[in-house]
Amino acid sequence: MGAEANKEKTLLDIAYSQPIGEDVLVELSAYKNNEDRTEKNFSDTSGSTYNAGDLVFQRDVGVDDSYGLKSKVTAFIDNHEILFGAEYKKLKGGESTITHLNTEYNNTPPAPWSINGIVGVKSDFSETEQEAIFLSDRFEYSDKLTFQLGARYDKYEAVHLGFKTKDKKLTPKLGVEYLVSEDNILGFYAYQTFRAPGTPELNHHLDAVNSGRAELQNNNLKTESANAIDVVYRHNFSSSNFLKASLFFYDVKDYITFKEVPKEGYYAYNLDKAKFFGLTLNGQYKVNDTFLIKAGATYQKTKKEGDVLDLNEISNKIDYVPNLKVNLSLDYDITPKIGSSFAINYTGTRYYEKDSTAVEKLDDFVTADLSLNYKILKNSVVEIYGQNIFDKDYDTRYGVPSTGAIIGASFKYQF
């Protein structure tokens, strides 16, 4: 019963920085992602052609074949730190092929959650281009007062199986930091953000449009924009030890949400608004030269408006957002060349609307991560890491189990 997903992911990142004299720093970076996934759904009921627990849907998905480039130039002029940069991203998925489909269970043709409801047909995912330029100035007005002024311009365009959308937006940022005392800093930040939908969101939006639900027919997927405020207070116990508290408020217009509709599909669409407000605490304590403790916690509340699949307003919360998240990590240098990190992560109870009449919850859970890194040469590090090393079984969303234990390796070389 439920669902299963197996994925293989490869991430490649490269970065280069070059000082020019004492007052200019040039930074270049690029990334390439590749992810393939096999999705399976199993029946939770019995029918004439299937029994409870039988495989009723399988799809091989080229989820991610994206890449991006970024450049930044930082100039230090008198008491100003001026940053100028540009960014380009191409978000692209591979082919999707349905390899198994029970037409009775999925009520095909066409199956709302499949592509045309046809087994063996390959379909291309979306292709998205995002371009941005940004400029900021951080300057010390006095010994105690520092200002940050900046703006970013984003341009976005996507094509997904005949569906086209584009947008552009200028988002400003203002920051003020006040040095209360030598070890205490108070900061206030007001800014806007812009977020474009990615490949999975465009794919599940197409499922929503093709679902036959009248309330989703004219819900063309839009980009998100938000007004945000952060108030931050930091106390430094020493050069290595600190505690930071942050109050935050985000007011998001056209928030992109997902909803699983039983026996129909997994839909992506916009809410009119979503609000997030809460408190984050984080800090670190350096026990000695080889042992570092880091911890963080976030408590937040959410509120939504204008959910076309919740016309009865049975919930005013954002689905699957936990009220509480806590993490603790221990970094220990075993030898000058061998380092280790162990982390414990707690995710609190999450609520979701299972249908138009019921709000249900997913239990809280704890996972643990472990990594070992070895400095091969002065500028190169190889790392072996494990995520959810105790193979904790939990649901990420309704009907979507966790990926279980993940083992991976990475290599980093600094020029």
C-alpha cells in the first residue's frame, strides 16, 4: 500500500575565486545536477484486476538534468563593500516513461496522474530558464551602524508540454545592523523575494489542469513573490562561540502548494497567500581545537488564504509544515587529516488535508546523519556520508515514504 520511489542523484559543483589587488575579489561558480527516479504506487483497496498491495502504477522519470552559472565581483572602496553579480540557470528534466499502469485502479484512459495514460510513451519534462542580476552595497555609516542596500532583477520563462509561462520581477533589500556593544549585534532586514516554479511543480501542475476538476482549470501556475522581515540578535561569547535569535515574518503571494487527492493524483497549484511567522535559535560552542558543537531550532506558525481545493476552509495551515524543527551536530577532528560529523535532526508533527472533510497528521520523527572526511592533499578532501543512517521509516507526505538510509561520497578540490 502507498508509494515507493527509488532515485539516483549526482551533483557536480565547481567554484573559483581570484583576488585582484587588495580591493577586488572575483568569484565564479557552476553546477550540474542529474537525478533519475522510479516511482511506484500500490493499491490500498481490491478490485477485479488487482488486490490490496498490488503494483498499480510505475513510471521512470528523468527528474533533473539542470545546470547553472554564477559570477560575482566584490569591491572594497573606503567603508563600502560593493557586490555585483549575474546568475543563469537552466532547469530541465529528462524523459518520463510509464512502464506499468492498472487501468481499472487508475480509472484510465486517461489517468489523471499519468502522461496521456499510455504505457511505454516517452514524454519530455519542462525546460526552464532563469536569469538574474544583482547589486548591493554594505557600508559602515559609523562605528556602531552599518547599512545594506541591494536589489535583484529576475527573469523567468518555462515551457512544459505545450504550457508556457514567463515572469520578471525587481526585488529590493534593506538591512540595518547596530552594534549594541562589543559582543552584541542587533539587525533588522526588510526585503522581497521571487521564486519561480521548478520542473516537479510544473509537471504536477499539468496533472492538475488535466484532472477534470473545474476549480483547477483556470489556476495557471504563477511565480511566488514575498514580502519578508527578519529581526536578528546575536551575542558573541568569544570569537568562536555565539548564540543568535531571529524573528521572521514572510507574506507570500501566489504560494505554490501540493495536494494529494486520493485515487486522483498529486496536484501543484497556487494559493492566493501564505504567511509564515516564527522564531529561530542557533549557535555553536567550540569545546577545544578538535571538537565543535552546533545546534539550532525553529518554531513557526503558518496561515493560508484562497485554497481552491479547500472551499470548506477545514484548515488554515500550510500542509506538511512542522511547527518545530531541531538539530544538533557534533564535529570532531579525529586526526589533523581525518574529520567527522554526527547530526541528529528532529521534525515535529505535520498536518495535511487528506480530502475536503478531513485534516490528518503525520507523526514527528528523528533522523541521524554521519560523515567522515579525509584531507588527501592540502587542497583536496574526500568525504563519505550517510543520511538517515538508522533507516528511520517515516512519511514525507501522505502516501510518500521516506527514502530510507542514503550513503554517498563527494570530492572537493580547491585551486
